[in-house]
Amino acid sequence: MATLLVQNIRLLAENTRDLGLEVNSKKTRCLVTRSNASCFAYRQLMTNYGNFEEVPEFIYLGAFITNRN
């Protein structure tokens, strides 16, 4: 699973770079929506583009999203 996420982060970074944008790893978080525990060591997804912290919940456009949804 982590390998697929790393590949997706790479694709995201490459395609946004083509548009003049950059993924900010200090502001970007990831949420795993599985019923069991974290799939990352130390709750971080480590890539060449930065380390992305795993979070159990966040608010998106006013909606409260959790890893239990």
C-alpha cells in the first residue's frame, strides 16, 4: 500500500510541477481509511518529495473526515 501511495505522490509532484505548482510536504497530510492501524512507520509516509504525516482526521470544506468513515 505504501508503495502505491509513494508512486501517487511522485505523479502528483511531477504533474503539478508542469503547471508551475509545488507540493508542500509541510502542509500536506495523508489519511488512511482502513479499519486497522497505520500502515506507515512512525505514522509518516517518507518519499523523495518529503515526509507526509498520517492523520486520523481532518476538516475538508467544512466536512469532518475521519479514518473511520
